[in-house]
Amino acid sequence: MFKSLFEKEWIKLRWVLLAYIIIGYAAIFSIGSDLQYGIKMHGAVKYWSNVITYHTNFFSILKYLPIFGAITLAVIQFVPESINKRYRLSFHLPMNEQKLLIFMLLFGIVSMLLLDVLIALGLFVVSGMFFPSDIVSISLVSIVPWFLAGIITYLGTSTVVIEPNWVQKVVIGITTYFTFELLMAERLFTQYNNVLIYYFLITLIYGIIILFPGHRLRKGSK
Amino acid sequence: MSEYIIECKNLNHKYGDFLVYNDLNFNVEKGKIFGLLGKNGMGKTTTINIMMGFLRPTSGSIKIFGEESHKISPATRARIGLLHEGHVAYEFFNVEQVEQFYSRFYPKWKREYYYDLMDKMGMNYDHKISKMSCGQRSQVVLGLIMAQVPDLMILDDYSMGLDAGYRRLFIEYLKNFVEEKNTTVLITSHIIQDLEKLIDDTIIIGRNKVLLQMNFQEFLQKFHQYDFQFDGKIDLQSDETISNIESINNNYSIYSFKEKNEVLQYLNSKNIQINDMSEIKMSLEDAFIGLTGKY
């Protein structure tokens, strides 16, 4: 059964996932060429000094990639399951509806995380070519909230698509937007260490919220 | 003793203040083909949605295989082949992918039932469902339900969007299959001319009420149309004798389960003197419209 579900999600999402990683690596390539150009133009000492003293964010091009990726992923994954009340096809399958929904969400989350890890690896390699390990590791920590914002955006968008009640759709949409704003707030790229644990907790809560509309859809409403 | 696969008891449903029906009762016997019929908007799909647990009724209950409709277990769902209104299907799959997808969910899966139908249709296995016509999609959905070899088929408005040829194809395949497998079927439709040789028992629902609940052949034999001319206005409500009355100018049609002389006596008792009243042979569609009304 899970093999079937895996294949279904793969058939729907393979092109989006491929596009995500291609765009991600195009961004990494762009970061690498900008760094090369910057160091060539200003000299390595001045460029390093800028990054260390002024916390210049040399990888900001990656900031919105997880968000756009997450919205696209959620829409491509759940809209074909929701239009024309097509969710009834899935919920008539002979398996527990929560397991079904959790599997679909895990597929989306794990796929995004895997691709995020590959993108982070690309950033690690490229920034490692120009900077010492301290700056490289701080850079990697700094992109974690963006990836978490991507996961929250994915969960929020999925919930909005699945949720049958329009009022609750709007409430979840607004809540997701403000949570997203919190995670994407401008910070110097060295200031994320203390707040990451809270960001993880928020992401976990979103993972639970999405199970409610699925439960209501399956169990029926008056 | 007969075994009921579906038991609908005292079912009431409202959308806000709008009453869909009140006190709906019916049972579907094992191995029978049961028609849940009625015009559009009379609550057929609502009943299916309640039956499959997608909607909670305002009151009353439906049991399927002895389980309450909103608590149907996955094991029982595996015994039910459900055709959703509009022949809804996963449109991102092609012919082959959709068969592979469903095959792993159903222990009795017989892929040959599905591929026989696809081959008869001359369908390429890489044909994507989103690119199919409604008729082609209906055959894919029927093939999948048959391959599941269910004990119960629930077919919600199978005729929606199908031309006469596809409707006939659908019914012929279905009839052949259910006779061979002794499958219980609940079928809903607002187009009934194809169902004459298929359905055993029927319930026909009108606005807020049950219009008829009986054996289908008995309905066809006992329901009559009587035409007559009358100068003047006849204002009769449906009751035990008159199921429906329709008129255009001074030409009247009365639909009734009573014999001609009983209807004439009834009209006389209402001071409506009829000189000449003739019984008109009805098609199934005529009888259905005669019972449910044109409006």
C-alpha cells in the first residue's frame, strides 16, 4: 500500500522536485560566481573583513527559494487531490486516513528536507572555497530558519488547500503568513543560534494542525 | 432469511434550514441491484455521502455490512467499490499507473477485468486520464471497480456526462459482472431508461419525501398513465389514488397505481365527469417522469 502511495506522490511531484534542485544549484552557482567576482574586485582581505565585521549576507539569494518551493510543492501535491472533491478517492482507500495523510505530508517534508540538505551541501562546498570554517558553519546555521520557514509554508499551504471550511482556510492562511514573517525576519546572519529550538517547535505544531482538516473530511461533518 | 448489506433507518438530513429528506428508510438485500432514483437535487448524492461517511446525517443512521456509516473500517472499505459522482479519478495517472496504484490495496484484485475493458476500448496503456473524455474515464473507473471484485458496488450517478452509447456499454459490462459475481449494487441515477433490465428493487425520492419503494418490475407493471380532455380547471393533490397529474391546456394526464375504473370513480367522486379516458402505454422514462413530475 505504501509503495502505491509513494509512487502516486512521486508521479505528481517529480518535476517540481527536479525544478527545485535545479533552481537551488543555479543559486549556489550564482553565489560562487559572486564571491569569486567580489574577491577579485575588492581583494580577499577586504571582502572577508566585510563579511566578518558587517555580517554581510553573501547567500541571501537562497532566502525565498524554500518558500516558493514549498508553495509550489503543496499546490501540486494537494490541489489534484482536492478539486472536484477528489479527496474522497484517497479517503475511500482501505487504510487509516491519518496514516494516509501523514504519509503524504512526510513525502513532501522529507523530499524538501533532502533537497535542502543538498542545497546546504552546495553552499558548504562553495563557501568553503572562499571562507574559513567558522564563517561556513555560521552560514549553514543561518539558512536553517529559511528551510524551516519552507516546511511551515508547505504545511500551511497544504492545510489551506485541504481545509474544507473557508473561514478556517483564511485563519490558517493568516497564521501561516505571520509565522513565516517571524522566521524570515531580517537578522544578522550570526544571530540564529538561540532561537532555532523555538523554530523547530513551531514547525512541529504545524505538523499536528494539518491532521485536523483531514480527520474532519474523512469522518464527515453535519 | 434475507441478509441486508445496507440498512438505512429513519434518515433525516438538512443543509441549514433546507430539508433534503425526512425519515428515509430502505434496506438493500445481498445480491440485489437497488436503484436509488430521483430527479436532480433530491438527495441521492447526499445519501451516498452519508453512506460512505463523508457527511454526518442530521439524524438517523445507515449501516453497511453492519457498521455505522461514519465508522466504516478499512477492511470493510476494501469490500466496497465506490464510483464517485462525475467518474472522479486521479487524473495525473495513466491507464497503467492507476491500475498498479489500486492493485496493492485490494486482496482480491483481478487485473484482467480491468485490462479486458481497456483492450476492448482500444485504450493505450500510457493514455493519461486527464486527457480522456468523460466516457473513456467512466470505463476506466468501472474497470478499476470490477478489478477490485467488491462485495458491494455503490455507483453514484453513473450516467453523468455519458452519451447513450457509453451508458449502454457501462450497463452491459456492469450487468454481466454482477450476475457472474453475485455482487450487491446500489446505483443512483436521474436517467433511468437504461436501468429497466438491471434493477431489482427501487426507491424513488422526491422533494422531502419518498415517492415509491417497491420491486422495479412491479412498478413498471402497476403504474399507469390515463389521458383525457376536460374543459375546466382540475385542482387535485397527489394522494393514495393519484400519484401525479399533468396538464397542457385542457389535455390532462393522470398517473396512478389504480386501475382505470377506480380512477374514474375517484374523479366522479370529486365532481369531475370524464367521458373518454384512455390508458397510454409508457416507457420507463415516461413512468419515471410521470411519478416524479416534470417540474
